[in-house]
Amino acid sequence: MFRHTVYSDPVIINAPVERVWHVLTDLEHYPDWNPFTFQVLGELTPGRPVELHVRMPGKSDTVSVETVLCVDQWEKLSWGLTMLTPLLLQARRDQQLQALSASQCRYQTWDAFSGLLTPIVIALYGNSMQQGFNAVALALKQHCEQPV
């Protein structure tokens, strides 16, 4: 079975993990700061669908309906999809926060793919996803470090 994971570079955010978590889970305001997943429709409840509107660098905007997999307050937010069967394609996007102090945290995101279509997805979208994930990390940092 083919497997591949696309990672963002980790960033240190000079803001409390609670503030960053609030921004990360406030789907209504994604258009205000998120250049990659510029709109998310739905609710962050495990097992529920979310509609992701994604702008990948160098590609056309796409819409993907995925399922919320994990909402672990102040630590991890995950969603993913299975295309027909896990043997064909399965993807899981994780966004993770780690509190480093009362006023600083670490953010990183990644998307883990498995299945027969993985090499094709990575060939077509891997570089754009990498750029998009890094743009999200930087935008989240800049947004959360602004005075409230």
C-alpha cells in the first residue's frame, strides 16, 4: 500500500494556546486569515461532515467534503476522507498545537495519505499542499500575534 505525508514547517506562535485554538476552531472567520482553506462549512463535531474550500497555490480552487475525526481541545483538530474504499485513497489532515508556555505554542499541520491513488495525488498536489500548509502556519501565527 502506498503512503505519503505532507507536512508544514512547524511554527512558534507568540500567543497563548487557548487563543490559537479559538482562531483555529472559529470556522466562520477562516476567510479573515486562512489563505489555503479559505472557507469551512459545517460544525466541528467528530463524525460530522465539513465542506472545505481550498485554494492551492498554482491550482484551481477545490471543494472537498470530509469528516471531522478529532477535536481535542487546545491540542488537535483533524478531518479526513475515504474515496470509495481505504484501498483506493484515504486522507487525514491533522492540525496540532503544543503549549510551550503560558504565552507561546507550537503549530504544525500535515495530511497523511494511503491507498493506490496516493502517488497520483502527491504528484498532482503535493507541492501545492506543502506551500499551502506553510502559508496557513504563517498566517495563523501572524493573525494570533496581532493585538486583540
